[in-house]
Amino acid sequence: MAASMLPTHDVDCPYCGKFLYSALSLENVVDAEAPTSPKIETDTGGNYLRCPHCRARVAMTFVEVRGRPGFRLADSPKP
């Protein structure tokens, strides 16, 4: 692995347990600027990802990691 590459791992949907996105680092962050990242959407309830398997609205929180914008699962993603 090149020194500039960060480790990734899969993050599962908190509703159905299936793959939701590949995260950077241990903070479960999805890189907001990466062209291959899933599209974070925004509505009156805030930022979210739509699970491609169960179609659940998974709440996401904006974070900044090493000066780069990103998103991770909200503290309480389930209603």
C-alpha cells in the first residue's frame, strides 16, 4: 500500500446490516470529495445516505478529518 493511501473498511447499514459504504480510518468517515464516495443527500432532517438494500434513511454527520470534509454515521442513526 502506498504511503499516501489510507486504510478503508466497510460500514454496514444500522437498519439491515448490509454494506452501506467504504470508510476511511477508524472513524467510519466517507470522504465527501472522493468521486467514488456515495452521494450524501440533505433534507429538512439533515444529511443522510439512502441504503441501497433496505432504502432506509441513514442519518449522517458532517466531520472534518485532516482538513478534508467528510461524513460519518450520526450518533443515533435509528429513529
